Amino acid sequence: MQSFFFEASIFLLAAVVAVPIAARLGLGSVLGYLLAGLLIGPALGLVSNAEDIQHFAEFGVVMMLFLIGLELEPHALWDMRHRLLGLGGLQVSLTTLLITLVTMAFGLPWQTSIAIGLVLALSSTAIVLQTLSEKRLMQTSGGRSTFSVLLTQDIAVIPMLVILPLLTIGPDFLHGPTGGDHGHDAHHAITIVGSLPAWGVTLVTLGVIAAIILGGIYGARPLFRYIHAAHLPEMFTAVALLIVVGIAFLMNMVGLSPALGTFLAGVVLANSEFRHELESDIAPFKGLLLGLFFITVGAGIDVQTLFQEPLLILGLTCALILGKGAVLYGLGLVFGLHKRALWLFTLGLAQAGEFGFVLVSFGRQQNVLNSSLSDRLLLVIALSMMITPLLFLLYDYIAKRFIDTPAEEEADEIDSSGPVIIAGIGRFGQIVNRLVRSCGIQTVVLDHDMQTIQLMRRFGYKGFFGDPTRPELLHAAGIESASVLVAALDDPKSTTKLVAYARRLRPDIHIIARARDRTHVYTLYQAGANDIVREMFDSSLRAGRYVLENAGMSEFEAAAAEQAFYQHDRRTVRELATVWEPGIPITENPAYVERAQELEKELEAVLFQALEERGTTEAG
């Protein structure tokens, strides 16, 4: 027990010291955890059973996928089906094929080559998703494509566990211990269903998945209501942990991935009113266990083997990253990724993953991999995971080349709809969005400035990157069914273009447009806007009311003058818009100048009449 407390203290101390330093240096928390593990393990030798702790810490990956599932509604997952089956399926297949052919060329048996290809085709769900979340890249096109592939890989672990025992080879190749004691405990449960016939295993598997789905749909709400009646906050935490641990146990029992099961449960519970409660209860445990997992990866680096064969191990690691990167880059181009999205997809998935540790141990247990080859594979997997944060730093450097060309950035895929579309979320649009959403009305926010969209997401508001004047983006945002369009772009020409297109497409939609000045008002009027708001008009009008209040008028009189001026100005703008001619300066338009002078003379009379009426009302 004393040894446990000592090593626990060492792990936590290493995290507390190394991670803030790495974050301050811009290296990210994941690299900080990995370096902390490398320091307390191979460097100083302060911990000796990192592998045992790693099995426990892998539960952080399970919790992370549960939380990700909570963020994905079932319809959003269905919308991803083409990326899951196409992009993800091709990545796993092509990477496995490439690595298999290369290893066979070096003289390894075809069974072993296929096993190595399957192991190294996977990427690190834990590191990649954590880094994408930290850098707020999850909702970008490249981030969603990366997530789709990671999810496909997690699903692919299931058939891989079925395939590996079929690749067992004879003892001639397997000189040395086969590592029967090195198998991963998480998959000991395969023997539970191993005695069943194939149809029995299938039925049990489908039964467990059905139980998770039905339990989430029909059992979660009554359970949480029952717990809520106890008025004990800690019981919510207990129930949240029970859901995750129980589902992980069920999935283990039938030899499936616990991470996949909890992800499925999270998707089922995504529409639940208790979703946010679950997130807040699980998040602290996820963060702690995930950090512990990264530390154990660093602590588990076999430095002795690395020092004995440094060129071989480093060469294999670089070859893995370059080979997977080439496959990913090609697939990204085929599936329409460009610029930053393409590089994020390529560099983010070029490493091996934590499930590789599981498959290597299982492959050794099934006499597919020998001891020396397994040790090298584990070292290559761990090193590639440690290099991943550096690959993300390389992505940051490459991405800066495209900052000045936002129009070339691929637009986000829009996965939500609402009655109100707000195009432009600058100082003007964000006030409109906050007011409308606070009244319970769903909005779809579009903007062509990626930094603005990322800033919105940081404060919990959902927005989509892309040029709102592009017809395909408006169609994806639901322009056919929306009832209101707010055109609040910074560029007056883009605003006018948007209004004109929306009016042609939907003669019945109500369009509210932001105008730069009075001339812009006229162009928007002709383009078909219903309500036009000059960006400085209302604030200037309010400032004028304050002047009147402090120049001798009562608040009542100042408000009357403000309202009368507002109504007169609206009528003035409408009338002048009928005589305004585009392309001709207003000073060279006699009809415009004459009518403007007439309306200005009427203003004094309108204000005087308004004050007289208010004075009579006040006296009465």
C-alpha cells in the first residue's frame, strides 16, 4: 500500500510540474504528460509498474468517447455514415495493405505481416481527440474527418480481434517466449464467449448492444429522476460512473471494445435532459485518467531497446508516419479536403494508437507475433504517439500559410437548422444572435472569418465557417425552410449580394439587413430587404436623446423627440429610395436633392407637433 501511495504521488507530481510548463511553451498538455512519464520512468526510474497502471488509465479513453458521444445526436452520426464507411474504411484497408506488403518484402511471414498492418493502421484516439479539443479544431472540416476515421478505427478493432487468432503460425518463427502472461486483461473476456458457436456469439453481441440502446432510451430518465428525488448530488456522480463502468463490463464480456460501447451509450443519451449533468460528473475523471494514460505511455518507453537499436527503431517510426501520412494525404484529396483541413487530417492521424498495445499483446498471446518483434512494435507505437504533439505543432506552422486566404478554406458541414439564419457574427450579428437565442429561438450562424467562429465556440455558441454568399452554403443552412434571414456581413457588397440572391430564391422570406450608410440602405432596398438597419443609426439616435435630456428637456420630451425623429427618418429613407439612382452621386441627382430638402423642412414641424402632443398628454 505504501508503494502505491508513493507511485501515485510521483505520477501526480510529474503531471503538476510538467504539464503547465509544456502548455506555457505552446507544446500542449499531451506532450507534457508524455514527457512527464518519460522523466519518472526511463530517465529517473521512479516507477516500475507503469504497464499495470496503464491498464487502469485506459479507462480515461473509455470516458472520453462517452463524452464525445454525448455531443453527437443520432442524426448527426447518421449524417457521418459516408465518411465512416468511405473515408475511415479506406484508411484502415489501404494502410493495412501498404504495411503488409512492405513487411512481407522484408521477409516476414504473410500472417505476421497482416497482423502488423492491422496493428499499425490504427491511430491514437486519446491523443488526437484531446489535442483537437484543446486547439478547438473538432468542428472544422479536417477535425470532423479525423474524428470519423478514429471512430471507424475503434469499430475496426472488433473484427481485428477476430482475425488475429486466424493468423496463428508455427513455432519455427516464434522463437523465444510467446508471452502468455503478457496478454491484455481487458480481452480475457473473449474466452467467455469463445466456447459458444458463431451464431451464439452473434446473438450475445447483438443482445448486449440492444440492451445498451434500449436502456439508454427507456431506462436512463426514470433512473435519473429516482436519483434526483434523493437530493444527493454525489449520487449523480455515482450513477454516471455506474453507466460507464457497467457498459464497459458488458462490452468486455462479449469481447467488444469498451470505448465503442460507451460511445454508443453517449450517442443514445445525447438528447436526454440529463446530458449536461452527465458531462459535468464524468469530465473530471476523464481528464485525470486520460492524463494518467499519457504518463504511462511515456513511462513505458523501452529505452534500453531504443539505445541498442536507435537507427532501426527511429527509422521504423519515421517510416510509419510517412507511410500513413501518404495514404491519408491521398484519401484527403480524393474526399475533397484542401489546405488546412487536408494537413490537419494527414498529420493528425499519422501515428499508431493505444489500441495497438492491446492488439500486440493479444497477437503475442495468439502466437502471431514473437517476443522480440512485439517489443519493437510496442516501442514504435509509443514513439509515434510521443511524436504526435510535434506533428500538431508542424500543422500550426503550415496552417499559418493559409490565414491570409480564408476564402480558400473549405466550409464547414452544417448539421443543424432553425427558423432564423444569421449571416455575419461580428459586433452587429452577435447581439442579434444572443437576443434571439435567449428567447428560445434556434439560429444557424454563418461567417467567413474562422477566428470569429472559433471565438464563438469558446463561449459556447455554435457557428459554421464559410462564405454566406455561396448558394450551396445557404442551402445547407436551410434557406428553403427558414422564416427569417439576417444579413449582417461586414462587407456592404457581400450583404447586398446575399440579400438579392435570397430574395430571388425565397420571395416570401423576411430579410433583415445591416446597412453601412444611407446609400447602402438604398441598394438593400432595391435588392429586396424588408427591414434595413443602419449600423450606427440607433446608437446615434440614443446619444441624441441623452443630449436633449441634458440640454433642458425632460426625459418624456426627449423620448418623444427621439421617436418622432425615428419615424420621420424611416419615411424619408423609403421615399428617397424611390428617386435614388445607382451609380449617380446624390448631389448630381436633382430629384433626390429636391425631395431631400422638402423632407428636411418637414422634420422641424414633425418634432414640434410630437412635443405639443406629449406636452398635452403630460399636462392631462
